[in-house]
Amino acid sequence: MRRYPRWPIHLALILTSFVMLVPFYWVFKTSISGENIFNYPPSIIPRNPNLFYYVDVWYAIPFARYFLNSVIVTVLTIAANIVLNAMAGYALTRDSYLGLALPQFSTIICIFVFKASFDAIPASLIDAAKVDGLSEWRIIWTIMMPLAKSAMATNVILSFIWSWNNFLWPLIMTRSPEMQTLPLGLSRFLSYQEDTTGALYAFCIMVLAPGILLFLLAQKEFIQGLTSGATKG
């Protein structure tokens, strides 16, 4: 079988990655320079870079409090998603009334990530566990979950992103400044500032950094979780 060179694919991926990273670089550049984004011609290298805008964001609003609120809400969301999505994903492999009802209890995308991962586990393993007297609950948490680490990583990342960036639900649910999360803090910050070019982009970097870091740390498991079951024969 003839093998074709792989360098064109790698070159295309590198170029695509570069194009996708340009907006992130532009946000970071503006956050340390405060340059007007409408300047023409635009400068590629930041002029007079400094961390003033990050300090401005930190002290202009209770950023640390908003950050802590976002962390607490996101951790609770991730834990609930792992439990409910794993139960629903397992129930879907059993074809029961519970399997029909549970997908409405949680995020359907994350449920099917677990289902795809569970489908790839041999049914004989589950049958052997039942012969040994394990309940459905113990089968999920002692056998299925340890074999579905990639699905767990995918659920963690997706749940983190959806909860971390959620604006509408916290806006509806809380009026107390002490309970506001980072997206609400951004809205409050903009209402305080007149010239927000540099500070706004600094705020965006501070909010985006945890999500980007989490993805970089778990990107291998994330991709495996999305593609699990795709090659099952």
C-alpha cells in the first residue's frame, strides 16, 4: 500500500493552529499595552508592555471574591455532572425506563460521552461482576468509572467551561455582590470604568486562563473521551 507524505497535513495543522491562536495573542497584547484595537496599521509587538491593567482589575472590583465564587460553583457543577452523567450513561446501556428518563436530568452531550465509553467496555466484564454479587451502583463506581477516565476528563472540561462562563443563570439567581461570579463581575467592572480597553482585555485573560490551563493539562483525555467508541468494531 502506497504511503503518502504526512508533512502537508502537519503544515496545514500548524497554519490552522496559528490562525486560531491569533485572537488569543491579540487579547493578551492589548491587555499589557492598552493600545486602541482600531489603530491602523496595527502593531504586532506590544508597545510599552506593563501589568498595570491587571492590577487595575484586581483592585477596581472584588476580583478575588468573584474568583472564589466561580471556583465553588464550578466545583459543585463538575461533581454533580460526573455523578449524574455517569449514572445516566450507564442506564442508557441497560435500555430501561430509567435510561429513558435520566437524560433529561443532566447534560445530554456529557451523558453520551459516558455512554460511548461504557459501550466500549466488554459486556462480559459486567456479567462477571453481577455473578460476583455486585450491585449496579458498585458496578458503576468500582468497574466502569476507573475504565472511563477519558470520559471523566471530558465531563470535567465541558462542565467547567459551561459553569465558569455562565452569565444568565447567576444573573437571575443572585442580587448580592458577595455571591456574584466572574462573568457578573465583568459586567460590574465595565460599569465602573470609562477607558476599558486595556483593563477589559486584562480581565478577559484572567478569566480565560484557568479554562485554557485545564484544557492543556487534560487535552489528551479530552480528545479520547470525545472519540471513545468511534472505532469500536
